[in-house]
Amino acid sequence: MGKIIIIGPAHPLRGGLATFNHRLAKEFTDEGDDCSIYSFSLQYPGFLFPGKTQYTDDPAPAHIKIFSVINSINPFNWLKVGTTLKKEKPEIIVVRYWLPLMGPALGTILRITRRNSYTRIVCIADNIIPHEHRLGDKSFTKYFLKACDGFITMSEKVLNDLKKFEKDKPAKLVHHPLYDTFGEPVLKAEARTQLGIGNSEPVILFFGFIRKYKGLDILLDAINILKKNPNSAIRNLKLMVAGEFYDDEKQYSDQIDRLGIRNDLILRTDFIPDSEVKYYLCAADVVVQPYRNATQSGVTPLAYHFEKPMIVTNVGGLPSLVPHEKAGLVAQPNAQSIADAILRFYQLGEDYFLPHLRSEKEKYSWGNLVKAIKEI
């Protein structure tokens, strides 16, 4: 049995990173390791956080030790946490890296920890080069990466970005495991009843935080194109948008009114609690990810878990995760191509994709990730 510490967001912080860390901690524990999570007492100062709240009302995950002790902007705190971890002497620290803003805090904590000449540091890099660029990104990232011994990436794009900074340290590409903590799939009719959606209409889903790089505006233009198409398969098509705005909501509202498509949308633009996620995925016919750029996406393993076909754009790591005309369809990041892909999906039908989804999802296990971390 090894002592493992995960550094990254955890309950009561919310979002995909926290969900991932909880599930990873469970996998380590299930394999007999002594695993805990060192999370944040302050993750983002309020003025830097784009959403409504950083915290969830959901209960804490059972049987996971979480210590909310890291203050991302207080250097004295970094020294204290680093000293604590140095004395704890875990065999492995697994540290999440998703934003250069975290580079100074995490890089300092890890440098102090390494002075015990025992602990090995493995970084799971969600992003190396961020989607939105800010002053200091490169310097903060370099500072952080120098404190790590090895790396796991979940897309080829992040692996290639990593090599621009760290050419010699070991790195592995591991598929993002399935999110299997949101419950089992439910019947589409049951999910739609739960959400108050009609059973007869075709429904496509945009799921997750709304940020510019995710291309919701492109998808809205695609809906406008499809409105003018006489194809009976998409008559009464509805786009369900489920997720909180991390971008200026007004620009999307203005676009919706300008295009005259408000009646073609189902807008659920508050944070979706974990207990309701399954209903949104299961109510949809297909999940659309119209991203302008991407590394990997947490929505993809979510769709695999609920066996939902995907329409993704040909950017970053998305096409390699969604084989074309097998687990879904790959489009170009423009409105016409996405509209064509939506039409193609309804021509093929949802059932066409199910055998491919079921075989493809076998690649995405938490055991594979734990094995890779230990090998690194």
C-alpha cells in the first residue's frame, strides 16, 4: 500500500476537476493505496472567477479524505503547505495543472516537498497552453513544470504542447477515463419527463460551462441554418443548452434574438448539479461540441458513459476521441459544417452509433490511469 496525495480542486469546490479528483482518489483507494486530496481554501479570488459561485451544495463524497488548505495567492501559505507535504512523505503526489495562474502556488509547494528526496511528482496536465492567453502564462507554466518528475496528458495536443517546455522528462498519453459517478443511464422518456421536455421532438445538447472557445455562437448559427431546411427528420429540432455562462451572457442573448431562434432553444443556463447530469445527457439524441479550439474535453467521457453519440469539431484532441461515423461525427468549426453534421446524424439515426460507442468506451478506464501514474 502506497501513500498518494492528489493536489487539486475537491469538495466543496465544484466542477469537472473536482469530480475527476474524487473519482481518481476512489480508484487509488480501491486498489489499496492510502490516498487523500489537498484542495484549496482559496482557489480563485472572487473577482477572477467568471461563474456565480465556486462551491457546491452537494454532500461531500464518501470515504475520501479532503484537506482544503491551499491558498492560491498567499506565498506564506505555499511555504506552510509545502513543509507539511515534505514531512508527510507521500510516495507520489499527483498534481493537476489546468491554468498558469496556479503555477506559482503549486510550483513553490512542490519544490519544498521535493526536499525530502523521497516524493515523486506526477502532473496530470489538462492544459499547458491555456485557451485564453494572459500576461505571465509562459513564465508561470515553466516554473511549475520544472517542479515535476513526470507527466500524464489526456490528448495529443497537450502532449505536443508539453514537449515545447519539457523534452526530456517522462510523459504518457492516457485517455480521459469515463465519468461514471453520475449514476446509470435512464430511459430517454424518463429523462425528458424529469426535465419537462416533449418526447416527440429531436433534441441536441450543448453541455458544460459556456466560454468563447467552446463555440456556442457557432452552434446557434448552425441552428439558424437548419431552421430553413425542409428535412422532416429535424422538424421541431430543439437545441438544449445546459451549463453556466463563463462568458458575457448578453452577446449570446442578442445573437439568439437577432437570429429569431429563441423558440428553438431550451436554455438551462445555471450550474447543473451532479444529481441532474444524467437527465440532460439521457434526454438528448446527440451531444454537440462545436469548439473553436480544444485539448481534450470532459464532456466526451461523460457522453461515452451515457452512450450518447457526439458531433465534435476537427480541433485539438477531439477527432481522435470520437472516431468519425462510429462514435459520432467530426465537423469543421463553422456553422454550415456543423449543420450538415447534425443532418447526417439524423439520417444515420442514434442506434447506428451504439455498437461503436460501447466498444470504444472500453478504452477509458480509471485503472489504466492509475497504472500509468505509478509507471511514470
